[in-house]
Amino acid sequence: MADVRSRILTWAGRKYLERKLKKGVDLLSLLPGSTLMPLRRRSLDPVPELGATEPVSRLPLPFGLRAWLVTGYAEAREVLVATGKFSNDYTNLMGTTAMSAEQNPGGLGFADPPDHTRLRKLLAPEFTMRRLSRLTPRIHAVVEERLDAMAAADGPVDLMQEFALPIPSLVICELLGVSYEDRADFQRHSMARFDLFAGVGASFGAISESLAYLLKVVAKQRESPGDGLLGMLIKEHGDEIDDRELAGLADGVLTGGFETTASMLALGAVVLLRDREQFDLIRRDDEAIEPFVEELLRYLTVVQVAFPRFASERVEVGGARIEPGDIVFVSLSGANRDAAAMGEDPDLVDPARDAAPHLAFGWGAHRCVGAELGRMELRAAYPALVRRFPQLRLVVAPDKLSYRQTSIVYGVDSLPVLL
């Protein structure tokens, strides 16, 4: 009887969500404060409550939904690799009638095999180091252009607006092959998407607008394929992938590679500005940048929670019995601060630490396909910044900066500095 009642409550809750989401209400705004704990931080660190949870614990959700929070490193990897036991399909939450085709985010993050396998097989070759190496000169040029613009400014500079945001936006333009006459429009859409994800989530209407714009970009590439990612996919796999799928992949590249890199650039600068020893080491030693970037990725983990997983069958993780249909949230920030995997003092930045591979880019089949591109941008930007402006300093104390609240991708609203 109790099981029947639970199923009825879950059905009613999902119908309620469908109605709200059709109206463009942000999903996270419907959740109680206690549920949002995994998205909260104190400055750059997760709140203590996150580290105090069991590796797998129940997460209180309204609407009759059953959810679990995974914070242990080993348990997180177990869930992330189990694509046969967990689904990423967004319609598990919304229902197939909750959104139109124009509102479905699409892309790799919300796809299951065999669609995910097919799309990733098409996309992955474009993100090999061999293919990405063609972007190296352009990445360095973009960084230098931004440093020149900052140097020409009078008074304090907002490092977020003038450095962290433009670099990934322009690099993604180059990667996708957006034509020069369209780059101003592309940047406007990038910034708008960033603003939406800075809060508690994007509405279906915002997703529709972004995808509609990208469909126009794809249509131009169909007419005259360029040398960028979209053009290459069309030239090599034109009959295997339709415009909707191409736009979804482009949107995934935009949302996955723009905001995350922008947040990393800004928050990494905060770390450098509060630790002058690291600042000077990066400025002097070319070999110091690679381990520093890897440790920053672990320490900051700007994507705080992985795409939600939906249990396809009964499964046990970390001693918890997860039922079919249950939602599982993997806390990447929690897993990357797990001392059992990361060694002593995981709340400190230590590029020399002996640790397990971090989960900042996820793990398994859904690991971020653009991880190497993000690394390339970070490795180029940090040394260039501290070498151009060795006296760089914050205008305000680090604890006075305006960090985002309950954000899936953690970041800072502005970063005023003196050069």
C-alpha cells in the first residue's frame, strides 16, 4: 500500500513539475533551501555540511521525488561510469510531454546510448590534441588581445568582464567556425546564456532562444562548410547528423566550455592573488603551470554537481539501495575534496599532492569532451596574466567579492583589480 501511495505521489509531483516548467519556471527555484546545500559555498570552499554527509545519502526533494546525493569519490566514480544502470535522458524528469523539441537541451549531456555513443563518436575526433593544436596560436592571440585592452584602461579593471568572459567566448567562436560577421551576435548569446546559468537555472524559453540562434549558425555552415568544428562535422558526416543534433552539440560546447572556463579563469585568479608564492612561481617557471592547473581544477571544481542520473534498475551504491526512477546527484565538488582519494588537507591548494585523478570534468562516457581545450586556455591565460601584470592585486578583500549563490556552475559576479 505504501509503495502504491509513493508511486501516486511521484506521478503527481512530476505532473506539477511539467506544468511549472512549461511556464518557464526555473527548476532550482522550486526546491527547498536544504536541498540546495550541495550548491552552496563559503568563498571558494564547499560548505562544511557537504563534507559531513555520508558518501551516499538521501537528498530531500518535494513533489514525491526520491533523490540521492553522492559525495564520496569512489561512489561518485561508480555512478558516473554505470551508464547501463543510470540514464541521463532529461525526459526522465520532465516527461516527454513537458517540453517541445525546441525546448529539449539535447547534446551529449542529456543523451543515452545509442544516441550518445553515436554523437560522441562523431564529436570526439574534433577534440583530440592533434585537431585542437590548430587553435593554439589563436588562443594565445585572444589572451594577448585581452591583456592589451586591459592595459589601455584607466583605473580598476573587472577581470571577469575584460578577461575571463571574452577569452572562452572568442575561442569557442574559433572552434565552431562561426563566421566573423556573426561573432558579435554569438558573443551576445554567449553572455546571455552565462547570465542565465549564473542563477538557479535556465528556463525552457531561454534554451529555445539559444537553440534557435544556433540552428541559424548551422544552416549557414550547411550552405558553406568552413574549417571549424561544425563545418568539419558537416563535411565528414553530413548525412549522419541533422541540423537539430548539430545545434544541440554546438549548444553543449557553448554551455560546457564557455561558462566553466570563464569561472575557472576568474576563480583561479583569486587563488593566485591570495597566494603570492604561487603567483610568482607561475610567473617564473613554465613547468609549474601544468600541475597548478590540474590542482586548481580539483580544488575549484566549478561544475559542482554532474548532470542528474536516473536509476534504470535497482542498484546498491555505498550501502544505499537506489530504486528504479530515483534521481542521483553526484557532487563533484564533494568527491574532489574527499581526503580518502585526495590525500591530506584537500581544502588546500597543493600542486604537488599525490592524489587520485580529479573529477572536475566528470568521469566515464559522459566525461567532458572539451576537457583538453579548457586546459589549453587555462595554461595559456594564467602565465600571460601574471607576467604582463606582476603587480596585479584585488581592489577588495577576497571575502568581500560577490560569489554566486546556489549556482550549478560556481563563480564570481565581478573581479575588480588594479593592474
